[in-house]
Amino acid sequence: MSRFLRAARAFFALAVPYFRSQERWHAWALLIGVVAAEIALVYLAVVTNQWHRRFFNALEARDWITVRFELVIFGAIVAGYVVTGMGMFWVGQHFQIRWRRWMTEQFVAKWMAEGRHYRVRFVDPGVDNIHLRIANDIGLFIQRTYEIGSGLVGVIVMFASFAVILIGLSSTTPMPLFGIDLAFPGYLLVIALAYAGLGTLFAHLVGRRLIHLNFQQQRREADLRYATARVTDHSEQVALLKAEAVERNEIGRRFGALVGNWVILAAVQSRLTGFIYGYGQISTVFPTLVVTPAYLLGAIPLGVLMQTASAFQRVENSVAFIINYYGKIAEWKAAMDRVWQMDAALRSVDRADLDHAAIVVEREARPDVAMHGVVLRREDGKAIVTVPDLTLAAGDRLLVNGASGSGKSTLFRALSGNWPFGEGRIRVPQGARLLTLPARP
């Protein structure tokens, strides 16, 4: 339960801000459009279920006039599906586009400001490849959220609608087995729930490792893209140093890790896929078998048999939602975890209570730069150097020299506000612009 609550908290923390932002009116309008389309599709499914009863009863009675009329009705139903499906796709795509644009802009603005893109490496080194999390994981999180969310709305409405139909059919459809009528009120609904619940349990047991494996796969993919992009950005240095073999080995190592995780992921996914295919095939026959004895005894006509089988499948598919969406749920959870980790890391950069992070940079209406009691430390708290107290007036110059690793670059990082580890106070003129040249241009 605690894992579920953590996942729910992470999801709402990532999703709710969009619906409270300046985009909220567009967001809610598009979301309502998606829900309305899902309800319309369920309504069409109910109409189709009723059509099955009338059509197959007409076939059994060889009533050609009614058959032709029902075919016209079926054409209208198909047209309704076409229009509703197209509308839902359009609304859904625009919903995802606007949400992703807003969320990407928010994370880019947070990441590329006040040196967070640099400082986050020291605050939370475990959060790797933030740029690729923004480029890929946000999109995957939104896409899977839309697919799972819209599907969940559909199955809830579907279940409620067809559960009523099944309860009604249970009262008119006997279940004769071994010379005894085993029917009881709502028995068709109970059988559908039991069948889908058992299938869901087996699906979870087979595919429960997918969430962790998908998380690792996204990470390995990002590592590989980073390695190839880094070589591209530093192609001149690689060529001048004849370092192709080194970089090739590094790319090969990262790709090997990707393939290793992929093999395990494929094995687990294959078992789950096999179960889903088998379950799906059985599901096409099982509902018919449940009411076949009643049909063979002449207790129900063919139309009721087909209507019952169709309603049974709809209820069973609704309850078996997790089986059909298990792979997508695993991808969604992995992408959400990566985005949530990134968000937590960026927020932690600004926290004042970081361990060993007590260097305060103040801006005052004075023309000088001053340092008092500044001690530079590593991320683990180990001291690098103690900086003498000093004050630099406008026009003063200062040469800082020392051996490699003595803290020269770290001092300038602290002056720029990008190195929080240590203690002491740094004062810079209010409104001043600090220019620091990095060691590696």
C-alpha cells in the first residue's frame, strides 16, 4: 500500500500543476472532450450489444425484412464509431501536445536557471541524463498517462453499463448443468468478475518485474544517447588525440548494458505476451460456453445468446483492464519515476538545509566584493581549502594560484553561486554581473 501511495503522490505532484496553470482552461476543456468521447464510445457499445440481440433473433427467424433494416442500423452505428473515434484522437493529441509543451517549458526553465543544471550533479549525482529525461521521459509519461487514463474512464463506464445488462440477462437465462439449474441472481456478472480477477492475478505474477526493467531500460537508452552525443560534440578532440578506440569501447560498454537489460526485459515481456494472447483467445469462447447449455435446451434464442456473450466479454475486458494495459502501466511507472526523481533533484538544489551546504552569497548595495570565513568543502563534507578573509574594491585585481586540486576553480564556482558546499559568507555588489571563464571552453 505504501508503494501505491508513493506512486499516487508522485503522479499528482507532476500532473496537477498543469491543471492549475495559465493553461488550465484549455487543459480542462480538452480533458472533458476526452471523457465525453469515451462515454460516447461506451454508449455505441451498448447500442451494438442491443443490436446483436435483434439481428441474430431475426436471422434465427429468417426474417429478411428485419435483417435488412438492422443492417442499415448497423451502418449508422459504424458511422458513429468513425466520427467519435476521429474526434477522440484529435482531442487526445492536442491534449498531449499542450500538456507536454507546458511541462517541458517548466522543467527547462527550472533546470536552465541559476546554475541548477550544474549544481544538481553535486546535490544528487544519482539523477543521470536530465536533458534526456526532459526530452524523452516527460513525453512518455504524458502519453502513457493519457492512454491509461482515458482507457480507465472507458472501462469504468463500460463496466457499469454492461454489469446492469448482465444482471438483467442472469434473471432470464438459466444455467443447467448435470440436470440442475445453478443460476442465481447476477450469476453471469459473478462469473465474469471471477474469470477476469483470476486472469489479472496471473498477469501480475508473470509481469511484476516489468516496472523495474523498464526503468533500467530507459536509463540505459539515455546513457547510450549521451555517449554518442558527447563524441559528436568533442569530435575534434577525439580525432586529435586518436581516441576513437577509447570512445568506441565506452559506447560498446553502454550498449552492452542496454542489451543485457533488454534481453531480460524481452524474456519477461514474452511470458506476459504469451499469457495475454492465450487469455484473449479463451475469452472469445468462454462467454459463449457459459450460456450455451441454456441455448441448447431452447431456454433462450440465438439473439440472447449473442447479446449475453457480448455483454460478458465487455464486463470481463473492463475488469481485465490491468492485463491488457500491464506493459503500458510498467512503462508509465518507470517514466514517472524518472521525471519525479528529476523534479525532486532540481528542487533539492534550492534547499537551504543541504548537508555541508552553508556558503551564503549576499548581494548588497556596496561596490566591493568580500569573503568572510569561507571554507570550501567537497560534496562529502571534507575540507578543500580555507579562504583568507578579503575585500576587493572596485578596480582591484587579485591573482589566485596554487597546485592542481587546491580549490582555485571551486573558489570561482562559489563566487558564482554554483558551489554551496562549505561555510562562510560571500558579498557581491547588488545588480553586478559576474563573468567566470570555465577551465574547459
